[in-house]
Amino acid sequence: MFLDPRGRIVPPESPRPAASVYAAWASIEAANDALEITPQTGLCRWDGQPVQYEFVVNGLCDLDLAAARAAVDRDSTCAT
């Protein structure tokens, strides 16, 4: 018998059905079928070389600048 912090009896949990690994995997696949996940989904073009962070940061800055310019263009066309 187990008691909660207030001293009340915690009822026992009913037995769970035995889990089948195969049924569980089939359920996961069915739930994600629309995502079209394949063995190649997680692959990338990284060749194992060290990351050149200066290029990564410059690329992110370029994206940020392009987004800011697009916002200014959008705002200026909305104001007229």
C-alpha cells in the first residue's frame, strides 16, 4: 500500500498489456507516414571537415539582412 503526501491511499495501477516491439514500431511508422521519412531523411552533405564558422555566420547575417530589406520593402509599399 502506498500513501500520497496527504496520507491518502494510492490505488494500485491496473496491469498493463504486454507491449509488442513490432506493434509499437508499426504504430510509430503509421503515425509518421505522412512525413515521408526515409533512411535518407537524416543524411546531410557534411564531409566530416571542421565547420568554417566565419562562413556560417556570414551566411546567417546575409539571410538576416535580406529579411530586413524585405520587411522595409513590404512596409514601404504598404505605406503608400
